[in-house]
Amino acid sequence: MFLLSLCAFGQQEEQYTQFMYYRLGYNPAFAGQDQTTTVSAIVRSQWLGIEGAPQTQLVTFNMPLLNNRVGVGGNIARQTIGVTQYYTVDAAYAYHIKTGRGTLGFGLQGSVRLLRIDFSRVQGTQPIELDGAIPSAGYQSRYVPNFGAGIYYHSKNAYFGISVPRLLESNIDLADNQGVISKEVQHFYAMGGVRIPAGDNIQIQPQVLFKYVSGAPFDGDVNVNLVFMEKFITGVSYRLGGSKRNSVGESVSLLVGAHLSENITLGLAYDATLTELRSYTSGSIEAVLRYSFGGQENTGNTIVNPRFY
């Protein structure tokens, strides 16, 4: 039996279908790239109908400083999955350099995560107290600090970035016994997108987000949005991954959105599950509400609103 033992590896960070509204959470170098102060709230319920399925709520903001040469931002997120709760606070700083028609940003991020597990809800086929890796019943918690970095390029019609939001592989065990059973692992992200005019009132916006974790299958989101009259948004997304027995992917998604005013944007997404879980869930839903305070461009009095890139 000892010879048959092995380690389990997997993705730890939450996923978002509308990742284009949460680029700061993946790459700290995005801070300030909106050229105006922007606040967004995202709520996601994954795998509806499955007890203990992931639930996420977050607020993110970013703003430019010093004539857009510097950007700062932050994220506050709460995630629950099973008996586990994560509370994460991120603070990001970015420095921007003008490069031809675009801006190149270099970002750093500091974060603190509170990990809480309610072991009173855990059930076992054998007495749980016999397992030294499981603490005594009740809530157990641990604070886990970390830091990360990223690079992000932004122009009028395109963007691209690479990042590692959490570089330290910190111990996240809650038991008192010696040794390391579980730890945070590095997540590598690459994102990009372009805006393509397709007429007077239509724009096409293909975007991608690729995710890599050592020991876990390669994952990614591929999205194409259509923008009508610079006000209404509709699109589709495809998420890689899923199970090894079913290679068609993890989900396909429908996205809709609208700019309700010059300052407010609302987005909704529905994911249809492609894996074997589709027999137990009716899919996943996600909503985002974004408010942009507006600002002044360097060359005039035009109000800046980051509707696109």
C-alpha cells in the first residue's frame, strides 16, 4: 500500500468566465491601465445543484496616478468550496512606460489570504480523530502572505500580459503534526485580446486567458465578443480542461452585457458544463457590475471611459 501512495495536484485559484473584467486579479501590471478609477463587483456560482460547489464574491478597483505613469489597485475576494473558505486581499502597484503606440506596465502584488475550514462538517468512513492530518473539530484558520509580479502591454486596440500572482509556495496545512501535506502552488497566466472594427456599429473582440499549474492539465479560456453601437455586448466562450475521459473541454458559455450609462457596465454569463458533471448540475452563472468614475486625458478635456481596452 505504501508503494501505491501518490500526491494530488490541481488548480487552486478560482475561475471567471468574464475574465476581461478582472484582469487585475490575474496580472498586477494591469493597475492603472484603464486611465480612470474603476470599481467592479463579480459574483459567481459554479456547478449549480451540487452541494459544496464553488461560490465566489469579489470587489476589485484600480486607478492611475502621476499622469498615468503609475497605477495602483486592489482586490477583496471571498471563495467557498465544500467546508473551506478563502478570504483574500491583494494590493497591486504598476509602473507604466510609453512604447510607441502603447504602454508597457511592470507590476508587483502583495497579498494576504485567510484560509478557514469547518472540520465539524467533515464526515469520514472511519473515525476522523485517527487521522493526524485533520485537526480537532471546529473552525481552524491560517493566514498566508504572498507576493507576485506581472508584465502587461496595452494599446488602443490590443493587450497582452504574462504574470504569476503568487510566487511563494507557502504551507497551508492546518494540522499540528510535522511535515508539509499541502501548500499553495504557482499559477502562471498569459492573456491577450484585440479589437477589430467590422463596420460602423460593430466591433469584434477575441480574447484568451491561458492558465498553467505544474502537475495539472493545461487550462484556458477562449472568448469572442461582439460590441454593437458601442453599447451592447454579446459573446461566446470555450473553456479547456475538463476530465481526462472526456476531452471536449470543461464548458461553453454565453455572455451578454450592456453599458447602462457612461459610467456603468453590467455583464452576465452562463456556463454549460461539458464534463460528466453535466448529469448533476444545471451549469454555472456569473454577474459583473462595473463603475468607472471617468477622468481627463492628457491632451484635452475628453472624459475617459474604459469600455474596451
